[in-house]
Amino acid sequence: MEIAAIPSVLLSLYVSAWWLLLIPLFYYILYGVEWFISFVYHLFTDNKIGNGEVNKNAYRASAFEMEAKLNQDNPNYLKERKWGAWFRYYGTI
């Protein structure tokens, strides 16, 4: 949400305050864009295209999902994590 605040605040100052409504939705927009890019990548690189394998691989390659899976057993993760910790998962695809 912090990343969404910067362009939304700038757009609200110069264009319209309605852009501030995008801040809570930005996570889903970013997640969808990341999934779509990963889906297209796996569509052209995977050997098995049928049986939902491309969608499954695109889901597993998501930085958000990798971070959640690796830290699901840590109850204090949200308190301990640094800002933007999910960026480091982009290099592990």
C-alpha cells in the first residue's frame, strides 16, 4: 500500500481526489499484473500447457505467494519484516 500512496497522492493533488481510492486496491492490481506477466512467461516456456499447469506455475512464481509460503509459520513476521521484503523473491523464479 505504501507504493500505491505515492502515485495516488500525486494524482489526487494534480488531477482528482478520486485517485486516493486506488490505494487499498493497489495490492490486487499489482498482484494481478504480476500473475499475468508470469502466466504469459509460463505459457511460452512450460512443456506442459494443459491441465492447468501454466496457471499453477504462474501462481507459484508470484513473489507474494513465495513470501507467504516461506513465512507462514512465523507469527511475528509482519512485525519483523522490512519494507519491500517481497522484492527479493523476484530473483528466485
